[in-house]
Amino acid sequence: MSILSKATGLREGSLYNFFPGGKEEMMEAVVADIDQCVDCH
């Protein structure tokens, strides 16, 4: 979480506001974004 916080400039608490489901929800969002990007090419 600290790496994501530093990379985004958001506090860890703010990340949880965007993703109330926690780390699992964050991972799902990343994977969905990657899938979308791969489908575009």
C-alpha cells in the first residue's frame, strides 16, 4: 500500500476510499484495466 500511495500521491486512507473492498478490489480493477488494454490491441 505504501508503494501505491507514493506512486499515486494519495494517502493510504484515500486509496481505501476509492476502493472500499480493499486490496482485492484494487487488484481486480488493475486486472480489468489490463484486460481492456490487451483487448484494444
